Amino acid sequence: MMAEAVGAELDEIREVHERATLDRDIVLPYGTVAAGTQAGLRFEVQGIVGGEPRIIAEHVTRMDDAVAPEWPSQGGGQGLYRILVKGSPSLDCKLEIESEDGDHNVGGLIVTAMKVLNAIPAVVAAKPGVLSAIDLPVIGGVGSMHDARS
């Protein structure tokens, strides 16, 4: 979809991943990650254009800040997302997503769900067929502000 949005022809799509362990146990509120087991995952989905990775979606998950310090890091707390576009102009946007109670996972789920829910009217009005975000209008959050007291 990103290649389509910029008019690029993909040669192929590649997936690259790395796993990381720690030499000590990590105790988390929901359980223990034993030493030597997977404590981190870094993966990329690469859009190859002209033989080069030109469109890259990268994701890094660590169970502890000490896991794979050589991998890219956003710094700060959990729930940080970064969008980096290199070009003219270049963009470096960092997002910290969390729910009202401060949970980054719940906040990410809400963000994802709201995009889908708010797209329903545009999808219903569209011609039959498969749609992507490119096919839909900019979808705002009409009605998303509410009085927390009600």
C-alpha cells in the first residue's frame, strides 16, 4: 500500500527477523521470562524497489531495556512508535500511545479499532470490492469527543 501511495513498483517483499535472549531471568507482572529464552524480537518487512530495500516497516519488542541494546530504540517508556521518512522533506515523528489508564497496549488496540470503526460509513458507501486506506477519504474522529462526566 505504501508503494502504491508513492507510485513505486515493488520487485519483491522481504521479511527479515532477529531474536534476542538475556543471560538472566526477567520477572514481569504476568510471569517470568527465563534466561536463555526469547526476550526480544526485531523484524522488518522490506519493499524492494530497484533491488534495494526502499520501504521498510520495522518493529522492535523487548521484554527488558537490557535486551539487544544495539537494536534501534525510541528511548523513554513503553508504547513508543516512530515514523521515519528520509527524503525531502524528511520526517521523524514519535508517537506515545496509551489508554486513559496509561496502558500502552490498550491504547494501541483502541487506535487500531477506531480507524476501522470510523471507516464504516465510507466502506458502506464505496463500490463493491477490496479497499485499502488509499481508497478511502481522510477519516476524522467526528463524535469522538465526549464529556467524561456523562
